[in-house]
Amino acid sequence: MADEKENQSPPPPKKPWEEKPVPPQPQDAREHPLVLEVERACPGRVREAVAFAGQITLKVELEHLLELLAALKGLGYAFLVDLTAVDWKDRPEGRFEVVYWVHRFADSARLRVKAPVPEGAEVPSVVELWPTANWMEREVFDMFGIYFANHPNLERILTWEGFQGHPLRKDFPVEGVDTGAAIYPDVFPPGGGPVKPKGGA
Amino acid sequence: MADLQATLLGGEEMEVSFGPQHPATHGVLRLQLKVDGERIVNAKPIIGYLHRGTEKLFERETYPQCIPHTDRMDYTAAATNNQGFVGAVEKLMGITIPPRAAYIRMILAELQRLSSHIIWLATHALDIGAVTPFFYTFQEREKILDLFEEYCGARLTLNTMRIGGVPWDLPEGWTERCRRFVEELPKKIEDWERLLTNNRIWKARTVGVGVIDAEKAIAWGLTGPPLRGSGVQWDIRKVFPYDHYDEVEFDIPIGKNGDTYDRYLVRMEEMRQSVRIIRQCLDKLPDGPVMAWVPKVIRPPKGEVYFSVEGPKGELGYYIVSDGGVTPYRVRVRPPCFVNLQALPEMVKGHLVADVVAVIGTLDIVLGEIDR
Amino acid sequence: MSELLWTYVGIPLLKILVILLALVLLAAYLSWFERKLLAYMQIRLGPNRVGPRGWLQPIADALKLFVKEDLTPGFGEKFVFLLGPVLIIVPALLVFSVIPFGPSPNLFITDVNIGVLFVLAVSSIGVYGIILGGWASNNKFSLMGGLRSAAQLISYEVPMGFSVVTVLVMAESLSLVRIVEAQREAGVWFIFPGFVAFFIYFVCGIAETNRNPFDLPEAESELVAGYHTEYSGMKFAFYFLAEYANMVVVSSMATVMFLGGWLRPFPNVAALNFLDVVPPLGWFLLKVAFFLFVYIWFRGTFPRYRFDQLMGLGWKVLLPVSLVNLLVVAYFVALPRGQV
């Protein structure tokens, strides 16, 4: 059916899925109502606000992070959707970036908050604000080695206690490393990593 | 009184390691239980036994190569995992997928939701001691897997979606078979409910067990049926519709008390709603291509995007950071089970050992996704 | 002399041997029956590989258990660990010495005049096997299973006892043979006047044998395998066998006390004489089989109770009901004789 039509009539205009996709562009979102609302609640703390693909990102300095997040909680963002980090390796303003993604049920508004974290710096824990951050912060600690100040129980969560290294750092090889953590040294002689045995039996 | 009881009766606590090899922990979850007799004083989940570094692997693979890895996270719901990942990449690249592809995705995702809920019902009932529903439900799941197999060749790890659409059109006669299945399923769901819903023992075991109120559920970040069971009407499919969920009608069932029984009812109703969605999708299924035009090499622009779908277990989100290369710079998966499991100690405190099993079942966790 | 020896030693020994073998075989085949029946309830086929229709499956299971490695947990109490299975299997089999399978003296080993008491007393010893086994395993799950089982058995023994007393009041005898005869004389099975007692007896019987929905001591999803988690090989087989033997005991007792034992339905109605084509033993086995079927049926239908709910049911519901029932029955037994 469709083939016949195409043969008879001139080609119809291209459908959106036949065109070359146009990637979204980042835009300044300073004037967005949600950002203005945050700005009113916590003036001068938002360093940068970007809208990308319809999602608003607030960039904030690490020292103002807790203040801003507390203000967001006060604005009704009762739900912490996600908390994670990105390793930017050689970035000047700080190697890592912690990313918070908060949600408000009243109008389904979502905001992303990012703060750069230099290596060795401590990020304030938000467990007090959102209990759900507990395991997420543990995971970020486990995977990136970012310390969270005032966390009730900051221990490794996905890897085992005694694991050396933080797997999601960019300098951690995908093949794994000799973690030096021999759980049963008499059964598995030291030298065998979790993934790639090096030389050992 | 409680103190007196503790002094008189000893009150000595015992530590029980519940798992990782235990019939009721649905994989390799380990719970360190502190029990006073049979009463739970404290429960501490210990996870990570299934950690495979999926997020690390994503950074090494090209975008299309990442999709099979998503199958292996929540292995009971591969299609919804695929849907989330490809949706995120499409959002990042600005791809619009053809409507037929979107409808096929919705059908697959809802079938997957049914299959996941069926596994949940089977194991949940089995944990509480009802053996028979397991076999009744798995018979239906088998039919769903057959449909999957016919479509993409795989039954469990489907890898059935591509960036820009779906890889194949539906095989001939598939829609009729699918329709026959969804016409039959509501009757079967009624059968299962007849075994459980009004069963006195089932109610005794689930009503008032693992209660979590709406406020706490939000604070603990619960999503999916556990959140809806607490009375919060919240479904990504309605709030941030993806694919063409805004074109189909369905209700969001919610519970009242936030206990295990309510979550059970919510999931049972969700199955019916899924059937309803599939029916509408089959009715509306448009003609046309199933793949959008996408570049040969997927190379999204610099940027970051968070995209979430309503998985069977809750909000499944993908946060993708791209540096403009062929591999993602960072992929973060927001695992619903991981977040939901966190509320377990809160939910079982003060209950009996037998209730731990019920609560694990009602949270519907999959360790492949928790540990990634 | 040799005649005496034959009468008092030879025949009883032979009977014991026959009944013992039949019983063990019955218990083994009960597992086949259960698996098959449960399978049909659950739309599957059940065992069907060993022998025609899987008839040899119990034999294969037994052989497997015979040759399995017999493990003793390293930190367990070795002697008590060994004692556990003995303590559970011996009483389970011993009870059958007084159960009358039919009217002729050849169909029961002995008729003790305190048969009911004997059954109650001996079968309660079995709980030691469970507790000691669970404790000696030095496993927390086993211990919890053992404790659950102890609590369960003790609390269900009481209402069960009262429901049995109801029957004694009606039959005016403790002998099991007399109880059946009393039902013939009364012309009615005791299930009709003593329906409440029968119900309580059967519920308690299920609880005593740790069967679904009261199978908490071995609740797989909670306690792994409960008190027999650490047992393997023949020791495990004893626990297994004892469970099935106990099911047969409870069913047989229910048959004797409430369903008229080997009697056909309505034993005094001449119009139903044609039912006598089935021999008394046949009637007995038929009734027992019915109970066993109900056991399995329950297992295919019900979820499991929680520990505290189980205790609540036992003490708060069954015990008062059984007491009141006993009073009512006693009143109606005494009334026609002018003893009230």
C-alpha cells in the first residue's frame, strides 16, 4: 500500500525520523522560573544555570553546596532522585564533580545540581536532608573515593572491605588491578587480582 | 515492662547471617540480622556480591555495544532496561523515533513489566509458603518469553532495542498471538488472585507487614510499586511520558496503608493496566519504518542527560555524560532496586524473621541491578 | 512349648515385620503420591522418569539417600546429632503397634486398653528428636526450627488432647478397638456428633506433623530447611520418613476415632450391605488415603502462617473451642442417662 502511494504521488515531506537528528544545544537558564525561584531562596549561590535537552543544571561551588541543597529541600524538593559523581581527571577546578538530581512532586519539577570537588576534598553529606542519600553516598565513596563529611556509616558498599582503589576513577584499568586484598591467602596466593591473575597460580 | 521482660527473659540477641546463599534472598543478598528470639532488632543489608562493574564497562564500549550490558542488570526486565538506555542516548542526540518503533517498544516494555511482575508474584507467594501460584504464573510467563523469542530470538537478555528505534519489524502473526495472550491473561490474573487475595493466611501474613507511610517512602527515595503502595500517585509514564505513553489510557493504582498487602494489590492491578496498554498499542499500531535515520557511528554531542523510564521495579534512570566521543564518558544507572532495598531495615524493624522474607519479596529486588 | 513360642513370639514378630515393612514402603510411596498429586495440582507431571509413571522414584530416592555422604557438622554435638533421627523415627513407627487396621486380631499387633494414651504419649516423644537434632546441629537456622517446632508441638498437643477426650467420652473406652466398636454400636461415626472435635483434631494433627500451612519449623524460605538443615544421607531420610509416618499416624487416628476405623459408612443400615464388598482393611486404607489427600491438597493451596499467628491460633482459638466442645459433648452424653 505505502509503496504504491509513493510511486504515484510526489515524495511527501520528510518525517522527523527521516531527517538528520539535531542535537540539543546548551542554553543559559538564568531566567527560567525554577532557577529564579532558587535564586530567591538562596541568592548568589548559583554560579551557572544551563538548560540542556530540557533539563536544568545548577552549578554551585562546593562550599555552598549544602546550603543550596537545604534551600532546595525547603522549596519542596522532597525527593532525591539520584546522587552520583563524574571523574573529569585533569580538570583544573577540581577532578570530580558530584551530581544531585532532585525532584518536587507538586509540579514534577526536576533540577540537577553539580559541584566540582578537588581530589581529597570532603563533600558535606546530605543524609540528614534525604535519608536515601545514605547508600548513594556510600556508592560514590566506594567507586570514586570521594569522602562525605558527617556521613553516618561511610563504608564500601559494592566492593569488599579491604579493596584497594576506586573502580570508576578514570585511572583505574578496566582489566582490574592487584588490589592487594587477599581474603584467603592460603587458597589464593597474593598477586591475583579480582579479574586478571598476574603470574600467580 | 519491656525492660523487665528483657531482664527476666534474658533478652540475649543472636546474630543471624541471612544469605548470601539463602532460598529467599532472590540472589545473593546478605542480611545481617540481629534477632531477639524471632524478633528483628536490626537488619543490615550487605550487597555487592554480584558487582560486575557495569558502569565501568559502559565507559569502554561504544553506545550500541552498551545495550546488551543493560540487559544484564535487571535480568527480569531486559526490555525496560534497553528502553531507558536507548531513550537517554536518543534524547542526547535529538533523535525522534518513528511511531511504529515507539509502539513496538511500548508493547515490549509492557510485556516485560508483566513478566517481571509475574516473577515477583511467583517468588513472593513462594516465600510466604504458597507453592502453587508459582507454577500457574510461570506458565503465563513462558508465553511472554515465547513472544519475545519469536520477536528477537532471545528470551531473557533481549537486547531488543536500538538507538533510533527497534531492530526489526514484528514477525508475521505476532500481533495476533500477542493479542490472544493479552485477552487470556486477565482471566489468569483472576485465577491467581482467587488463590491469594482473600486468603485468610495470605492476608494475615501481608496486612500490616512492612508498613512505610508516604512521607517516609519519599524520604527513602522509593519509587515504583513500593511508593504507589504508600498512596503516592506517581508514575514516570504519566509524569514524563516517553515513547507514546501519552497516547494510551491507563490508570495508576495506588494503595492506602503502604503495607505488603497494598503493594501486592498495586502490582496485581498494574498487570491489568499493562494488559490494557498492550491492547491499545495493538489497536493503534501504526505502519511505517521501525528505525529512524541515525548516523553510522553514534557520536552524541558534548553534554549530559538524565532519562528515566518506569521500570517494573521503579524509576530506572540513566545519566549519560558524553564528551563527544564514540563511547560514553560516564553512565550512571539509577537503580530502583538499590534505592528501594535501602528502606528494608526501616520496614522490618520489630517484625519477625518470617516477615523479613515477606518484605524482601514485596520490594521485588533483583540483585543484578542492585550490584550492577 | 514351640506352639507357645509361635503364638507369643513368632506371630507377633511376623506381624511387626510385615507392618513395619508395609509402613516404610507406604511412607516412601506417600512421597511419590504427594509429588505426583501436587504436580497435577500445579499443572506439571511430577516424577515420571524412574520406572513407569515414576513408580520407582521412591526406591531411587531411598537408594540415593543410602549412598549419600553422611555429614556431621564439625562443631555439632555428635552423639546428640545421631540421637535426633533415632528419637523421631522410633516413636513414629512404634505408634503403629496399637493402631487397628481391621476387626480381626490379625490386622493389628496388639489391642492395649489404654491405646489412645499410648499413642499420645509415644508420639510426643518425637518432638525430642526435632529439638535435639536442631540444637545439636550447631546451626542457628536449625536451632530456630527446633524451637519453633517445640513450641508448636506443645501448644497443639493440648487442644488435640481435649478433642480426643471428647471421643473417649463418647466411646467410654481408651482402647482403639473399643472405640471403633462403639461407633458400630452407636450406628454412627463419631464425626457426626463430634464434628468440632474432629475439626480441631485434624488441624492440630496437621500442626503436629509440621505440614503446610503450619510447616514453620522447616519453612524453606525462612529457615532454609529448619531443624534438618545439617542432616544428610540416612539421617535425613529418617526425618523424612518420620514426617510421612506421622502423617499416616494422624490420619489413622482420625480414621479410627472419627470415621469409624474399618467400618463401612452407616454400618447398621442393612440397605447399604452391598458396600461390604470392600473388605474392612480396604475401608480403613481408603479413609486414611482420603486424609492424606487432604494433607497434600492443603499444601497445594495455602501459604504459611507466621509463628506468632500460629501460637495465637492454638492458644486463643483452638484451646477454648475444644474445652467448650468437650463440655457440650459431655453434657449430651450424660443427659440421656439422667446423670446430669
